[in-house]
Amino acid sequence: MVKKHKTVKVGDRIELVYTTDELTKLKPGDKGNVTKIDGDLGDRLIWVVWDNGEKLALLEEIDRFKIVKEK
């Protein structure tokens, strides 16, 4: 089950479920660490440093992820 994005915080470890970004090499199941959160609830960018070295922000209302380890 995918946790609500409102619970994610800097330092959490997440796993990608889905992204609309067609230019990324990320795929479902890839993991990374949340480094920054920009914006207001419901319209936030969740900035992540992914294990493959990519730095890609997820759009809270569009992209999907699950928290695998909370800080």
C-alpha cells in the first residue's frame, strides 16, 4: 500500500512506484533518500537523491512512491 505523501519528510527512504518523467532512467522499485520538500501540502515537490545517482523531484499529486524507512 502506498502511504499518503503528507507523511513523507526529509531523511525518509522511499521507493518509486510511478513517475510521469519520460527522461529519467528511474524505474518502479528504485530507491532513494528525501533531501528536501518544496511547496505547500497538495502541491509539493519531493526532492530525492536516488541510489543510481540521479537527483529528481517527484510531483506529489502525480508521481507515486512508498516510504520504506522513516527517519
